[in-house]
Amino acid sequence: MRFAAAGLDHRHIFHMVGGLIEAGAQCVGFDPRTSDERVLSGFRERFPALAPRSTDELLDDPSVELIVCAGIPDERAALAIRAMRAGKDVMVDKPGVTTLAQLAEVEAVVVETGRIFSVCFSERFIVPATIIAGKLIADGAIGRVVQTIGLGPHRLNRAIRPEWFFDKARFGGILTDIASHQIDQFLHFTGSREAEIVASATGHFGVNDLPDFEDFGEILLRSPQAGGYIRVDWFTADGLPTWGDGRLTILGTEGTIELRKYVDIAGRAGTDHVFLVDKTGTRHIDASQEPLTYFRNLVADIGARTEMAMAQAHVFTVCRLALEAQAKAVGLQGKTPGSLVA
């Protein structure tokens, strides 16, 4: 399978391209245009053999089957639509869309073209711990899943962020952006095809010179199968040895699973810690060597027109719920941040 990269504005493009190459796909080029020269520099350093080509050239190349994109968030849908109408499947970084109007157009073009529109939810797809958790649940280790609590703290790293990062019209808001990860995990681990946003909120509590930047958000959601709570923020302290202490707690009728994805605070070294509590006791599982499946499954889907990596309906449900949560969000501390709904 041959693919190309266009939209080098976020560092997530590194693992998107790297994951596909590791899965056996061939990258035939990339568009070097970027809003952040540091991302381009990092890309060239990681993939020095790849040749720069324009997006138009990549879309016109009949051998290219997939376009991957981590562009400025509000530009991703337009590029995806162009690519699908050019006969390409698409994998974009989250958020795949930033408005409900974009979502409606992408859905319509998927129906029109029969192409795949996949969003790389990296907090599940490039985290081996989530694969182990899925296997434990499938084996009945904790009984029926009734709730998830997903925490997505991030370090702001303000000095290295491009201007669009702080412009809500460009990135869609904190719930549209970061919380899409936790919504994806809620649906996946509870086996829910649909859900409703019961309540949501956003707020600004941090630096004074960015009063409109949402640095905190939370969501309460519910499906016929389970309930969920999500908290996302930009408050990871500099003392943590990684960008965020991402955690997921999965409550079952016969036990619990907790994922400490990136760090076990003051404990075991490394990433991908899974803690299982069941009727026999407690157990720590080192999941760091578990093979990832998303990229190789997506490569297979492109060839066989299947949905092993992720159901297309799931992608759209995650996007819609994130946008609805953003639109419904009340402002904390008396601030009403507004929403993007068109």
C-alpha cells in the first residue's frame, strides 16, 4: 500500500507516518508546507529518505491509495474531501473536523465516494495498554463494563506552540480536540454505538494573557450500556517526566482496570502500566511490548474494504459527540466561552 503525507502542522504526523511504514506501507512523498518549521524539521530528521512533493501532485498520483494529514485542525476536513474525491482513503489526526458543517460534508463525501475516513485516536491506537485492556474485557476479566473515567492532562509547552494552537476557530475548542480521545475510548470499551452528552463545561484558569484559551474541560456522557466521565486540561506540571499523566479507569461488575498510559508516578519505570483488580486479587501488567494493531489493520482495510481498524460509523459518532459537548459546554468561573456549531 502506497501513501503520502500532506499537512505537517502537528507532531502527531510522526507516529502516523511511522506507524504505517512499520505496518509495511510505503510512503511516496510529503508536502513540506507547514505552519511550524519545527514539525517539518522533526519530520525530515525522522524520515530523511522521503521526497517532498506538492499536495496537488500527490492527489494526482494514481498509485497513492491513502493520504495522511495532521494539518491545522480546521483545514483537515477540506483536504480529506479533496483526497476522497481524488480516489484516496484518508487518515487524519484528531480532531478530524472542527464544526458540525464540516462533519456533515465529510459524511456525505464518504457516502458519495465509498472512501475510508479514519481518525488516528492516538491515545488508544498507539498505546499498547489499551490493547491489553480490550483483551481483558473480552475475556470477561471484570464482568460487564458499566463506566469509564478518562483523564487527559497535557503540558501546555507554550513556547513551542504555533499561533493557531490558541485560536479556538482553528482548533475547535478543548472538548472538540482533546476530549475526542476519551469519547473514543468510552464508546470502544463500553461497547456503545451511540451516547448522549449529559453535561459539559469548559473554563480558563491559567495564564492571564490568554483569557479566551480553554485550558480545562469536562464531560458527563451516557449510553444505554454505561456511563462515563471525562476530564481534559493543559495543566501538567513541568516536574512530570512526560507530556501528561493520561489515565483510564474501567469499572466492571466484577472488577476494575486502570491504565496509567505514560507514567507510573513515583513507581515503576516506563509506560503502559495496566492494573487489574478482580475476585482473585490485584495485578500489575507490563503492556509496553504488546504489538499495536491500528496501522496494520488500516492497511488491510484499504485493500479489502473492511472495517477492522475502526468502524466508519464509530468515527463519525466520536466527532459528533465531541462537537456536541463543545457546543453545550457551560462556562466555568462565570465565563461563557461560546461554541463552534456551523
